[in-house]
Amino acid sequence: MARVFSPVLFLCVFISLFLSSSAQTCRSYSFSSNRQFSSCNDLPVLDSFIHWTYDESSQTLQIAYRHTKVSSSSWVAWAINPSSTGMIGSQALVAYQLSNGTAFAYTSPVTSYSTSLAPGSLSFTVSNLSATYVNEEMTIFATLQLPNNSTTLNQLWQVGPLEGDTPSTHLTSGDNVKSKGTLNLLSGGATTTENTTTTENNTTGNPSSSAQACSSYSFSSNTQFSSCTSLPVLNSFLHWTYDESSGTLRIAYRHTGVSSSNWVAWAINPSSTGMIGAQSLVAYQHSNGTVLAYTSPVTSYSTRLEQGSLSFEVSDLSATYGNEEMIIFATLQLPNNSPTVNHLWQVGPLSQNTPSIHSTSGDNVNSRATLNLLSGEATTTGSSIRRRRNVHGVLNAVSWGTLMPLGAIIARYLKVFKSADPAWFYLHVACQTSAYIVGVAGWATGIKLGSDSSGIVHRAHRNIGIVLFCLGTLQVFALLLRPKKDHKYRFYWNIYHHSIGYSVIILSVVNIFKGFDILDLDNENWKRAYIGIIAFLGFNALLLEAITWKIVLKRRSRNSEKSHHGANGVNGYGARSQQV
């Protein structure tokens, strides 16, 4: 029995080791050049790692920046910004593979958002700069003479495409706008700047932190606003002045890092937190160079943001575009004079001066929140949905995707061992029942997510999930109708039970991978972990298949020999019958 259950026990150890491996990534890494660094940190996004040795007496920093899963047609960069946490002013180390196959590393000061990362001297001395590119991993080595002898740095890291042998603009959404933070060289403590701002906006409700990111902005028209907040996604900011007595709201919505081939929008939804019913202000640059701003009520998910009147009065509507930044100005007569509003903001592509549908994944589905105009408190509704999506994924991966196959393995292979009878049956029932209960919880969270994410429909994932729930429920009820072993219908019941069971397992695995694709995971470790679990279960199933077939064939051989000897009277019964 110990040999039988060892694969199950090893599975638990395997899962725990696999899931914990991400925390050990940088410390277990060995450089091929036998270089040693005293500290390292797993950067939270873009599959990157920073290794360093800091000499406080000489103020020198020896670093190795590793960027994994990067193609030869991409550039990578790691930078220090001595003056702020943003992109402008950062002093970058850039590397990419030239078309001739050599890895090229150089320095580049970033002075504008439209930078092409041209080579140039940094504000501090850099020596021993080099780079290697092996197995889709780019590593930059350098020694820096730190400015101001600071032990805490503002760091940024990035990846983008190459055009020929020249860096092109990186993405301006998702992880590419979250790849910045502070790093303490002595303690190794790291804080992601993006996450800090978001947490303070969403959790504490304290507007002061977000105000520090937007209050220093000066409008070219010298327009002043009493409050502002840095919106957590899509590089956006909202400035406002609210007159509670008259119920008027004067706003400026700023969207940075946006090209002239994009539209942007900011909206209030008086009736819900979703897209339908949103009363939006839209702006984009026309092909003739003029900036167009107008109002558009959203009445369907297939909206083209056609011009139309809103459910409340809008005046002084205008927009400006410059330096990849679109700003919408307007004065609103708030409905119901409520100091708390549901607001949404968005960006999408233009098609011949007409707004096209925006992306329906990543930050574009998280760009909504509630905002208290008096206190400045903001709560992002997208983060709640993201958490529920993660819960939904974990519940289903554990139940339908892991416990169900494990229960099938127990039933198919353990019953071959006589010592495991009837324990295998109770283990099988316990495993499948647990999987069904947890799976129903995961299915219910999916139904709730669907109702709360109006307009976002993943038909194949949803339909497979409904089929799985129905088939799983049939299996549970079929247990109550299970005939006895010698019943004439037991043979047909077995065919039904096995067919439905294996169908559920196959559909479960397929749907879980569809779910991973929908989640568009920032961190691929969860997907790799599940692949590892399935591979481990499959390997053990093949191993047990071979072992159990060997046992079954031996038993058949023994039974065949006994039957043969009995027919020739060797066992005594045949001899006695002949005597009679």
C-alpha cells in the first residue's frame, strides 16, 4: 500500500515545491562567468531579476540585470532615475542582439516620452558595461558610480520591439507601465511604485498619495483644480473642482502616452459601475490635425461612441493634444447632486477618424472606479473583479483540473491491488465529491463574474463550463443509481460512468487552459505550475498503467493454469469424478 500511495504524497510535495520556486529564482541562479553578487531581487513584472553588490565606502554598484523570455527581436533596459520615479530623467542601460548575432550594450539618458533610446552619456559614470544573450535571456552587466551616494534608488526596467537594429516604442499598457519601483541597496527591500499608488487609492482611501503624483502638474492654460487623483491604470489622471452647493463639477481628464491614432474617453455612469449607461466625454485628434471633443452616451457594447446628448448637462467641453498627452476639459451638472460618482476611463484605436472597439482584456477592463468628490477617496472596482477571477481560476484548477483526474487515477489503478479494496472506492468517492463541491463553488463564481462583467463574453469558456457542471451533476446522481456488481445493468452503467467521467476530465483541462488565456496572466508561474501538475499526473498514470497491466496479466496466467490443471484432474476434483 505504501508504494501505491507514494505518487499521491509526492504530488503534494511537488506542487508545494513548484509554487515556491518563484521565490527562489534569483538566489538559486548561477552565472556562467562565475560572477558573484551579494544581493538579488525578483522584479514583480516582465520576468526580470536584478543582482547587485554595493560598496558603500566607494559608492559603487556592481549589477547584473536579467530579463528572461525575451526574443532576439526585442530590446531590454534597466535604469536609475536620480530625480523621480518616472520615465523622464531615467539613466538607462540598454541591450539587444544585433542582426549579426552579437549582443550590444550601451547607455541612454531618457529625456522625452518619444525617446528612441539613442546612445548617450549618463549623469553618472558607468564602467564594465557588457551584455549576453543566451536561451531567450538577456543579461546586462555594469558597474555604476552612484550619484549622491544614495542607498535607495528609483529603478525602472523595460522591454520593447526592435525595428532592424533600432529600438522601437514599448507597450504603454499592462506590465510595461508597472515596471518601476524603489530599491534599498542595503536591506534589499523593494517597493513597486505603481502598486503603492494603487493600494493607497483603493484601500486606504487617502487621496494624499495620489495627489502627490498629479498635484505638481501645471496646465498650460493656468487652469486650477482643487483636487486630483492618479488613476490606477491606463496612465491617466483626473483633476476636478466640485461645487456642492450648485452640484457642478469642473474636470480635466489627462491621458498620457497616447498616440494620435487613439481615442480616449472619460465617463460617469449614474446607474451602475459598468459600461452600459455610461455618459462619456470622448476626444481624439482628427487626421487634419484638429482635436475633436464631444459627448456620447453608451447604450450597447457594440458602441462606436457616436455623438449624442448625455443625461446631464455638459458645458465648456474642449480637448488638447500634445506630447502624447490628451486632456479633456468640461463642466458637468451632476445628476442627483451626488458627491460620489461611478467613473470609467478608456482608450482605443481610431479607424479613419472613427473610434474602434478598445481591448477587452488587461487594464482596459479594470479602468473603472467610484470616486468621492469631497474626500478624494477612490475605490477601483476592477481590482475586486480581478481578485474574483483569480479565485474562480484557483477553485476550478484545483477541483475540475486536479482532484477529478486524481480521483480517476485512484479508481482505475488502486482497485487492481487487492489490499486496497474497498479503500480505493471510498478514496475515489471522497476525491470526486470534494472536486464536485469545490467545482460548483468555482462555477458559481464564474456565473457571478459573467453577470458583473457585462459586455465581456467568453463563449467557449462559458459553454464548456456549463457542460461540465451538468455532466458533473449527472455523475453525482449516477452514484445513487449504481447497480450491484452482479446486476445485469451494471455493464451499461460502467460504460456510462467511464464515458462521462473521462469526458469531464478532458473538458476540464481544456477549459482551464482557456481560462489561463482569458486571465492574460502577468505571471506565467501559475500556468506552468498547472502544466507541471498535469504532466506529473499523466506520468504516474502511464507508470501505473504498465504496473497494473503486468499484475492483471500475471493473474490471468495463473487462473489459466489452474483452469487447465483442473480440466485434467490434477486438482483432485477431476479424478474423483472419473471414479464415480
